[in-house]
Amino acid sequence: MKKSVKIIIGICFLFAFISYAYQDALATQRHGIEVWNALIDGRIKDYYSYCLEHTSCAAAYDFSLYFIFALWNLPIWIIERIFNINAQNYSLVIIYGKVIVLIAYIFCIKILKRIYNMIGDTTISMDEKYSPTFFFSVSLLLTTYSLYTGNYDILSLTFILYGIYNLLIDKKVLFIVLFAVAISMKYFAFWVYIPLILLYEKNIWKIVRDVFLGCSVSLIEKCIFNNDVALKASGVDSLVYTNAIAEVLRSGRSSVFGVGDISLCIVAYAFLCIYCYFLIPDKSREFFYKSFYVCAVAWFIFFTFFQYNSYWIVLLVPFLTGLVFSNRKRFAINIIFEMLFSISMYLSMNIRQWWIVGYPFGDSKAGLLEEMIKRYDTVANDNRFYSLGEKLYLINFSQDILLVLNSICIVAACVLLYINRPQSKVEFYCQKQTENLLYSVRNVINVLVLIMPSVIYIWQLI
């Protein structure tokens, strides 16, 4: 890739990075700062009550996530203590809070480079024009819901990927430790942890032991904060809120004649787990790919049946990329269906949750972008700004749009899983020029769509 192209992409990424911060990212930064205040005031054991009293919203996640944010935002806490100010009133502080997401983003790329070398088709990655890590790094769903919004599920993803890498190189203890941390941040990592354990361990007692160890950090945290009044009173708005897996019993509910209601989500997931248990592990590239493929299937099941927040989708992206680069003979068709999945998913999520990507009323911030524009007095009198998703949402037939987009997502996902299944013989021949064009068009579209919300915002200000 030409240096000039890399510079242009870098500028677009920087523009998106400083343009916006979603309100949940701001709230979590504040909760991280409050860890130090609670510690100084001797109230760390009722940290959740402390946050409820001193911030605008309750802390909803396991403490390990806030501990990481506390370490990262220690300089901000020191500044607030010295100058007695709310540092989040300054855009540079908000951008600093997002830098931890950028670091996790870079770390994911470095880990995936090792993983893709172990599982992917080397005939693709050997071509200087095609890089699985670059493909991953410019993925629309990843950049939008990490670099742009500042959402931090990529932190959990970092531990997940590093855990999988250690599992592939036969460092099982480190794999369990890393997943225990990932599970404690938000419980999503548990969804792929179980199939991976079953894939590599066949002794029932050892499986039970490994599952317990994987949940150990979360269990310890629950014991520590068990007496926190706010945690008990808030119910589903506390730690349980992050446990999306607890709702799988109601996911994909369907009525079966003669049986009654069943959960299609549980049926599909149980079948996957049974499949993993009966596989014989080895150290071949093919089995390493199966490990990654199983994770992709698990995430597709999760995002098909569960009502999720749009920014959780970053957990799927590295596994989606792994499918695309699984075989050179399917590379072009994989790009096509990855594009269909990503773009339709992006539009669908922006209609369903239009307030996450854009500039609605609320606590979300436009960052330096807004400050620079206001400095030149170009702000219009009408301060009501519509994001792309909200524009579509306001259209009367938005439900029809959702129906079409969601259908495209499911079809594209099923095709990718089917044609890239282990030992698949599916081939799709196309000219080299067509392959290059698809690869370039996909990356250009992703970068342009990434900066589009900020461009829409500026357009309405001027």
C-alpha cells in the first residue's frame, strides 16, 4: 500500500477519533476516576453506592473494568484534586480517556497478526496487497464502535484474543487467566470460553474446574461487593445488567409441536458445544482454524438471537476477518459477503439505536470538533442534529428497511459460515483485477462511512 494512502487513512481515523465520544464511554471514565475518590474516602467496599451518590448514573459493570479505567485515569483524578475542577469539561481529557481504546485497538492488531499466521491461508497474506490485520483494522464495525464512539468492549476483546493465542500455543494456564479477566469485565467472553474449553479438554472434572477458574475473578468481586446497598437495590441495573448471557433462556423462543416453547439460541449453542467436545484436539493448522471458526459460530449465534447493544459487535469482527482470509480460492466471494454483512449491520444498528452513532441530545460529546466549529461562530440557531440512523428511523417505512437489512445480515453470515467451514471444498474463481477492486472498494467504503457521521454533523452546523 502506498504511503500516501496510509497517511489519508490515518487522517480520517484521527478525525473520527477526536470527533465524538458516546455518553457511556464518558460515564465509565467518570466511574474510573471515582475509584480513587472512594478509596480516599474509605468507601471502596461500597463503591457502587458511592458512584450513585456522586455521579449522574449508576456504575453497572464488574469492578475489574473500573479498576482498569481507574489506573488509566489516575492523572485526570490528580488534576481534579489539585485544581478542584471537573476535568471532563475539557475535550482533551475526553480524548485522553479514549486513548485506552486506541491502545487496545493496536494491541488487538498485533495479537491477530500472530493468530492469522497460524490459522489463515498464507497464500493470501504472502501477497503484499492483502493483509488480514489491515483488513481487520479498517473494518467498519470495529472502527465505528471503538475509535469513533470510544466504547470499551475492545478491552475485553483484547484479553479474549490474547487468551485464544495462548491456547493455540499450548499455554492453557495463561489462557484461563486471561479469559477470567475478560469474563469479569463483561460476561460476554464466557460465551466463547465454554466451547473452547470443550474443544481442548475432555475430562469432565477438569472441564468443571476450568469453568470455575474462568469465573473466579467475577465470583471474587461479587463476594467483595456483596453488601453494597446500591448493588442489591438496583437489580438488573447492577452487575447482572452486563450478563447478557443470563437472558439466553428467552432468546430465539419458538414453539415446537408436542414440546412447547424452546430457545433456539440454547439449541444452537448446545449443539456447538457438543460438536466441540467430540473433536480430537491436535496442533495442526487445520485444528487451529477450527478453534477460531468455533468462536465465529458462537458469536453469530449470540448476535442472531440476542437483543444486543450495537457496540458489542466489535467482539465478532476478528473472527469475521478470519473467515474471509481462510482460503485464497474463496477470498473474493468472502469479501463480497463481508461487505454485505458489515454495511447492512451498520445501517440496521444505526436505525435501531440511532443515538449511539451521531450527535443527539444527551451527554455524548462532539469533542474538539464541536469546539473548533463554535470558535468560528458557524453554529446554526437550530441545535437539533440528526444522525444518519435517526434520519432513517424517522422514515415511515423504517421497519421495512430493518426487515431487509436484518435479512441480508443473516444470509451473509450463514453463507460465510457455510462456505468457510473446516475442510470446505467451495471454490470461487475470479480475475486478480476483480479481487483487487473488491478489496480496495471495501476499504474505501469503510473509511468513508466511518467519518460520515462527523461530516453530517458539520454539514448541519455550517
